[in-house]
Amino acid sequence: MSSYVFMALYRPKEGKAEELKRVLEDHVPRLREEGLITSRDTLKLQAADGTLIEIAEWKSKEAMEKAHVTPSIQEIWDRISELAELTNLSSLEEADAMFPNFKPF
């Protein structure tokens, strides 16, 4: 079975960073409850501009696809979207560094 690692980047909307962090506390456990990600340790990082980064491992391509049609996952993703702009690594100042560094959150 082949797995994939995802890196999700969330730039909190103004005044929503702490609420976003609380919502993200449920994100990985919910993915695990649904059997979508592996038990490998996840990374939760914060960029200098406040962008929050989650790195985790899908169990398979099928699990990744299933997440997009699983109501409990859609619910938390909708909540995340209310609190943050989804962004990409290239939008971060750290992306220009040879060895970028982030703080854990």
C-alpha cells in the first residue's frame, strides 16, 4: 500500500489564529478516527507570518480521496475555511531559505 504525505498550510484570518489552533486540535484525531491517516507522528508548525502548517501521512491514495467525501472531515474542513485562507509553501518567506525553519505550535 502506497502512502502520501500532505502539507496543509492555513493563514489565519485576522483575529482567528487561536480559534484556528483549537479547531486544528481536532483535525488529525478525526482523520485518524476515520482511518484516513497513518499513526506516524504529525508535525504542526508555524511560519513567521503566522501561517500554520500541518504535515501528516495519508494511508493511501484511496484514503486521501475518501476524505473529500467523508462528512465528518468535510465539517472540520469547512470550519477551517471559515477561519483561514488556504495557501501554499511558496507564499511563505521561509520558502526562499535553503533550510527553512518553523516554530512548533
